[in-house]
Amino acid sequence: MIIVVRLLLAEPGFGNSKKSGRKFTMPCGQKTNPLPATGVAAALCYYSVIISLLLRAVAIPKKTRDRILAAALELFNERGEARVTTNHIAAYLGISPGNLYYHFRNKNDIVRCIFKQYCAHLTKSFTPATGSASASPALWFHYLDAVFYVMWEFRFFHANLEDILRRDPQLHAQYLEVQRRLEGHLQAQLREFNARQVLAVPEQDIATLAQTLTLMVSCWVSYRRMQLLQPCIIQAVLYEGMVRVLILLKPYFHENKGLELDQILAHYHALAASPGDPFHK
């Protein structure tokens, strides 16, 4: 995704403030309202296509160990981690339980390996950016879409976080360390946004705001799951979470960033209102 940001920033005409009447078509075929050809509009169009390709391009790896992890993640997300056993995973893949146990001791071992993938995505996607790039709407889309991707691809973890961590103290300790690093990175990025006059967050509020944003992302799936008659989480529910993240940040945006913020909010409001899943057909 960092490469994508650099490509966007290098794109000829990126950030052009001249208005046009063209419409952008989302991957799901839904047309948005006419948007000016600003950095936000360009980022919106590019990121929609790129995230669509990334999510559609997920294929089951060839190695048995990787196939087991991919199948477990899919089943955990669809059925709920508590309802899936190692026998279910083996049957889904058409392999014997003994073959599965050759690679993993038990289901907790599988969950720990998936958690490592989760941590890798967090590390790659949320490294603080510095310099002029941090003032670009492309970076804002990068972070928001990275949040969405992690919440969607590992939604079972967020939906059943307390139970998973309670039964595995080692994983719990790893999770707390990851959250600590994530909050530190978020604080650093908020300070960089302040320096680039994107946000104006009082220094004494930065740590609390970072913690609140982390809380929102970590607990949103579980919170919404408890409110739904059918506990199946669709992507529109996660986009509702993206809107909440932006609402939390809205009071701190500089006035000269109001147009870009409105466009980003409109983009995620439209996705949250979509009856289907734009990237998973």
C-alpha cells in the first residue's frame, strides 16, 4: 500500500484543484456524485479500484500449511471462530485431521499464526508517514482503507476478541504489545498531521484521541454484531465504522481541509449505505 501511495503522488496532475464535471464509477458499478478533480477525488477513484483488485485477488496458497491458514481464516470469518474445529477445517480442505495436526498442534496454534498475519498487516499499513506526503489525501485514504482491510479480513478476531484472548494468555500479551505500538504510531501520525496543518489536536489530547481511535477500530465489529438480529458482518457495517472514525477527527480538521473531509465522508457514507459488498461479490 505504501507503493500505491507513492504512485498516486507521482501521478501526473494528482492534486490538481481545477474542477471537472466527470463522474467516478466504483468497482461495484455504483456512480458517485460529480467530484472535482482534486487529490481526494483522484485518491478515491484509484483506491477503490486498487482495494477491489487486492481483495478479489486472494487465492488459496499451494503449500498445505498455508492452505490450512487460509481455510481457517475463511471459516472463522464466516461461521465464527468458536463454532469451527480443526476437523471442520480438515474436512473443508479435503485432508485428514492427521495431516492438519502435522502442521499445527491445535486450533489455538492456528489462531496464533493468523494473529501474526494480522500483526504484519498492522505493521506495514500503519507506519507513520512524515514530510509533505502526510498532507496528501492519498495518505488519508491509505490509512482508512488499511483500517477497513484489517477489520474485514480478520473480523472474526474483532468479533470474539475477549474470549480468544482470555483462553490464551500468551496471545493476550502479544495483543497488548501490538496495541501499545499501534497507539504510539498513531500518536506520532497525529503530531505529523498537526505539523502539516491537516489537524489541530491539542498536545494534551493526542494520547487520549489515539486511544479512542484504537478503541473504535478494535471494538466496532463486536459492538455492531451484538446489535444485529443476524450476527453476520457485511462490509457496509465496517464502512459505518470508518464514518465514525472520521467523525471523531472532524472537529480537529483545519478549515482549509473542509472540502476534502466532506468528500471523504460522502465516500464512506455512500459505501456504508450500499446494500451489497462492493469488493466481495
